Amino acid sequence: MRRKMFGGRPVVEFQTGLQRREFLRLAGIVGVGAGFVAGGVLSAPAAGAATVPGSRAAALAAIETSDLDILNYALTLEYLEADFYATGLQSGLLTDRELELVTPIGDHEQQHVDAVTAALTAFGGTPVAKPKITYPAGTFASRDSFLQTAAQFEELGVTAYHGKVPLIKDADVLAAAASIAGVESRHAAVIAALLQGDPFPAPVEKAASEEQVLAAVTPLIS
């Protein structure tokens, strides 16, 4: 049986019950795979371009509400990943080649936060606030505990993406999702190799159902 992330204990604390219910509503709609829909390849419409009839910029400016919901759901998950890596890297548990490999992973997750936030603002949405994140004792107690949790994060993200047909309607956002999924797979391979595991366990990526993903994520939310 797969070990539960953070022992199944709550990590993310929303300020209100409404925020928690909204997060779970979006989780049920889009699945965790949509948490990787944004990154450096997701660009905002150019200033003034949205007024040109029929232009691609105008279409982006009119991005559908459902895509904004997906981006906000993605932002909440990216907050958690970026915070996890920042905390772990600051702990001084990694050195030399391990530090050299994992540092860019943390940078990537923060870049995802920045990109999703910028996209939401450019498209007329309101980015959700970062929730309070508190890790159980022992999460960063050792190099192994940090990397094992990182491996679970990456595996969950990759399998969730491949297990959920994207509901994203905008073609450019969907293209970004595919490109970010590839980056997350590389993250998973790096972490697996550092733990002396198998960085490419199968010729085809596994898929996790929405129910499996929600079962893993929901206990972490208080």
C-alpha cells in the first residue's frame, strides 16, 4: 500500500469554510492533473491587442470562466508544491549534486505560481490567496523524509494528469498543460533516481482516477 503523504494529516488550512468548499468543488470538476496547466509557456495577451476583433489576443482576453476556475485550482496546488520545496531546500538537508538537481525543481514550482498568478490577472480573474501551510513534525527531519515526500508529490501530479481528460477549453492553456506535465515527469525521474528507485518504471505513464487523487489530497486540507 502506498504511504500517505504527510501521514494523511492536514497540511493546508483555508481561512474560511467557503474557501475549503470551493477548492474541493474545483477538485471534483477538474481533477488534480489540472494543477499543472501553467508555466513559462503560458503568456498573457499583449497590451491593447484585445481590442482587435478576431485576434488571438481577444480570444485570450475572453477566456472562459471554467478555465479561470481551473487556473485558480492550479494556483492553490502550486502554492503547496512551491512552499514544500522552498522549505525543504532551506533546511540544508541536501548538498552537492543532490542540491544541484533539486534546486531547479523548487524554482520551477515557484515559476508555476508566478505564471498562473499573472495569467489569472491578465485574463480578468482574481488569483486566490495562498492558504496557511503547516507541515507535520518529521517532514523535513532528514534527507530521506524530504525526498520521499517529494517523490509522492511528483508521482501524484504525473499520474493525476494522465488520468484526467483535460476540461480546458483554451487551446494555448491546454498546450501549456501538456508541456508542464512533461516537466513534472522529469521531476519525478530525478527524485526517484536520488532515492535509488526506478526513474522510468514503465513505457507508458500510469494514470490515477479522480477518486484516487482526491483521496490522497483531501485529508491534507483542514
